[in-house]
Amino acid sequence: MLVGPEDFIRNRQTRTASSGTDNGQFLYVAVNDAGLVKVGITGNPDARLSQLRHASESPVRFAWIAAPQGAAFPIEQDVLRALAEYKHSGEWFTASAETAIGVINTAALRRGENLLVVTLPMARRIVNVTAAGQGVKPRQSTALSILKAVGQMLLGVVLGIALFVFCGVATWTRNILRRSAAL
């Protein structure tokens, strides 16, 4: 089954009545230099990473971030239960990041939820665009926002390559004309 932008519809300003959690949350796996893994949810990955870095004795970074199709909270709760045997303290575990990511994917699959894996810059853009209220309508999907951002980045790369090629061809042509004129 193909998953399209319409599968990731969310309204970040609407709260889910049953769980009190924001539908616009991201699931994440963070790792620290001590070899511990943290699984959690956040509406703002940058702010959460800053909190984790201040609270941790060793450097912390995101190993994985995803936007679930629906609510993140139930998936997170399933994951925390599944990783209980690896629990170190709080939501920190001794399992590998790969194990935690696999458990998240399995929990989402069991709940019939699709996950859209994003990078930190992509998550940052989603948060910023949504907070500014620009470009994201209540029924527009996170995936569509990401596709637009990626499209803009690709357009810049393609234009850069085209300019590079054009300058190279112009230089090559000028050199040929100089050689021809010298003959």
C-alpha cells in the first residue's frame, strides 16, 4: 500500500480529547555518549533536545525522529512497555537505538499508524511553519509540508548544478574558439 501526504493529516493546534496530547507531536529516539537510549514524544524537537542536553551528564543527539499519522502518545506508551526489560531510569534504556526504532515501528504498525521519518531540519521547518501559521492549513499534511521543503531544496541544488554546467560549457566553448582563432 502506498502512503501519500493525505495519510499524514494533522492539525497541530488541536488536542486529542482522550489523551490530552497534541496530535502534532513527533516520536524520537535520542542517544547519549554513555550508550543509553531515550524514547519520547515532543511537539518541538529543538526545544526537547536542548532540555535533554541540559539534564544529561553526557552529550545527547537524536538518532531518529518521525511524525506519526495519528497520535504519538499511544505509540510511545506501547514502546515504553515493550522496552521495560531494558529500562535504565525514567525513559532511558540500555537497548540500542536500532532496537528502539524497530520497537517504535512495530508499535505503530500494530496500531495501523504510518510513520514519516524526518530529519531534525525537516522537523524544525514543520514546527516553524506551523507556529507562524503560514502555508499549513488545518487539513494540510505534515508530509506535504516536508515535500514542499524538500522540493525547494532540490530546486536550489538543480539550479546550482545548471549554473555550474553552464559556466563550464561557456569556458570550454571560449577555449575552443580561442584555439580556432589561433589557427
